[in-house]
Amino acid sequence: MKRLVPLLLFTLLFSCKNHSDTKRIKGDLNYTPVTMESEQITAGLYLTADLKTQELRADIDLSNPGNEMLTISQIEIATAAGLRSLPKTGSTGTIVLKPGENKSLSLKFQPLNDLKTNQLTGRNGYFKSLYNLVINYSTKDSESAAVKNSGGGFQPFGNAPTVPSMTTTLAPADYKAYLKKYQITATSYSFNTSSDFTKKQKAYLTGIKQVKQPPFVYVSAQEIAISGVNFKLRSYQERDTLNAEIFIVNHSGFPLKINKDNLDISYRGESSSVHLNEAITVEKISGSKQDLYTLEKGDRVLIHLKKPFKTKAEKVILSFNKAFEFNNQIPLFKDNIELVKVNLP
């Protein structure tokens, strides 16, 4: 009965905070406040979403109701599918609470909501109607138990208990209204792995002197590796606009030239006037900034493409043939590459 009193007081105080507009910042989406309590830790969560920044804000109240020092090593936000995200800063840092001590935190997350969407487009996907707050913590008792169970090989926090039971949800009507207003039918594009591109490209590279080793060609849905030069594609077609990013890393022994005016994603029947409007920019991530269009060994480049794109075609063409060249103006690619449409969740 004695333990129920502080727990009830904590719950009451947290409830009062959550329902006070002066104490909590309201967001575009406001999830149901929740509390969690055990003999070692008591916590309260108030979660909101900001649609403009695509961030979740978690206001967290922590309390140590036990008699041992409480050490919190990590706090994460997780979807029901288990996709976890750390705070934007990368870590909350270690939090130590003495017995009876309280602490309040305000953390911001950009949650990974859908893995497929992220892999195809670089975006995190639409907010979910449910999130879990995951707290990794340890006490002296749990550390001692971990040492005993591991035969003395305990690593700090490696066996700390995880508390994924703080589940907060958005009211069904609010979530339905959010999706109705903001969810847009969108598509992405992947490399066509069923084509004969790999076979033809290997044969083509065999006769090029810059390729010292036997040519290597690998194609997956989002990546192409050509004898040490790696390309990763992300794309997002929304309404009548296509946004694409091509990330390139040169691990090869030869320099590579970029002819951005020859780079394009096109479809059959596209108007020639579209090319006058498309925007292509080259961003040098690493390497000499004096020459954006030459990739030496170890250089990294990100190419951004944005253009009008009015098609429902299942296949389009990525123009690589004359976009990348060896230093003697011989193209790296024998042919252009076919892309296939992928519907996003």
C-alpha cells in the first residue's frame, strides 16, 4: 500500500501536466498520454507530431522509485513493426537517477516509419497511428544478475533490460483525417534486374584498358556496381513531378567524368520541351570541390534530378550511356538502363 501512494501521485501529476495547455506543446497530431511503472522505473510519455518538419516530439518524465541507482543508456521510438529510431541528436546520453530522483526530457525524432519507402525514396514514410517508447536501463541489481548469467563477462548496458511497453496511439478519427488530407499516391523506380544489362556490360568492359582487373558488374533493385564505381538510385514520383537522387562512390583506380547534360530519366512519347525545364545539380560530398564533375578514387557525389513527369508507364529509361566517361571520353556504360515502376505503400 505504501508503494501505491508515490505511484498514484506520479500518475496524477503526469496526467495534470498532459491536460494543461500551458505545460505541454500541442502538435499537428497529438497522441494519447501514457505512463509506465515498475519497481525500478516510472515513466510518462506525451507524444506529438509536427507535419512540416516530419518530427515527433516526445516529452518524457522519468522517476526512480527504487532503492538503487538507475542508469538509462538509450531511449528510442519504435513502430509496431519494430523499426527503431534514435533521437535526432543520435543519443540521449547516459542518464543517472538516484533513488527518488525525477527528470524531464524533451526529445525530437524523425522516425523510420516504412523501410521500403525509405530504401526506394530516402523518405521515412507517413506517420504511424501507434508508437512504442523503448527505454534501455539498468540498476545495480540487474547488472549483478547479468554478470551471474554471463559467467562474469558482463558489458555495461549490453544486458540491460528493455522496456518497450509504453505504447501511445492516435485517435482513429484523427489518423483517418491525417491520411485523407496528406496521403498522396506515389511511385518510385528500380533497376530492371531481369534484363540482359549485366551480360552486355561485362562484355563491353572487357575491351577497355582502364579496367585493369576482370570486369565486375552487379545490379540490384537500387544499386549498380561497375568495376569499383558504385551507383545508388532513389526516386519519388508524386503527382506530375519526378525527384531522383543518384549517389556515386568511386572505389576504382580510374577517374570518372560526369556529363550532367546527358543524364536523364525519360519515357516513350515524352515532349522534348521537358528537357529544357529539368533541373540537375551535382553535389560533391567528398573530394576536390574545384572540379565537381570529376570523380577520383575515394570521391563521393550526389546528383539531384527534378523534372515534370507525366506518365503511367511501367518502364522508363535512365540515360547513363553518355553521362559517365573514362578520361579518354569512352563511355563507362555501353547502354542506357531500364527502370521499372514500384508502387509505394
